Amino acid sequence: MKKFKQINRQRRNRAYRVSNAVKRYSTRPRLCVFRSNSHIYAQVIDDAEGKTLASAGTLDKDLKKEITNGGNCAAAEKVGASIAAKALAVGVTQVAFDRHGFKYHGRVKALADAARGAGLDIGSAGEAKVREDKGPKKQKVSKEDKIAAKVAAGKTATGKKGK
């Protein structure tokens, strides 16, 4: 029991970190995913207004007829296609993917790929982050070179002026 509490606490902390990073650095609405052992749910949320624009899950009436087991990748793909269709219907074409602390594999990845395939712009899978070039990197200087520079400047190896 103690181990499960620890795992849950770690996932909650990870979810907090991931969600806040998405909220902080993106102006797009976010596609938030939650999965349990038997179901998966997705919402498109506009954080600026604090409103849910679209939602889909394995317990929706239209999807429940098609899905026999809500805890597998096939169900996640159907939910991904459904959330993409609903988001496009309300005029949302670009979203930021919020995996909410879950690893990006299995059902979460299947949902994202299905939404991407249905026309929702989530960004490419494994997209490389673009970093600004901050100029040339400093060369690492060995300890011996530092000591030699001090000796050449008239200081001893300890940094004190010699007589």
C-alpha cells in the first residue's frame, strides 16, 4: 500500500509540473488526457477563459457503443479521433498536448496520434526543441593550465603574490 501511495504522489507531482509547463509556455488551448485502468478521457481546455471547449471519453454515449473495452489502445484511438472532430467543430485547429504526468507511450500515444491523424495540430511526435544560439561555448581549462597562468602572472600556485 505504501508503494502505491508513493507512485501516486510521484505521478501527481509530475502532472503538476507538466501541466504548468504547458500552461506557462503555450498560448494554444491544451489537450489534457486522463487515463484510468479501464477508461481514457480527453479535454480541450482554454486556460485564458477557463473553459472546456470539447471533451471525449470512453464513457461517451456515441463511443460506448463502439468500444467493448475502454482500457486499450483501440479505445484510445477512437477517443483521439472523436476529440479531434469535436475540437475542429468548435474552431480549434492547434492545441498543446498535456499528457498530465502519464508517460507518452501506449494509450496516451495512441490518443495523440489518432488526434493528429484526424487533423488536429499537436506538433510532430518527438519534435526537437529549438534553442537560441548563445554564442560559442567556453573552452574548458584544465587545472594545470590555470596554475601555469597564475605562475606566469607572478602569483604562486596558491594564489598569493610571491617574493
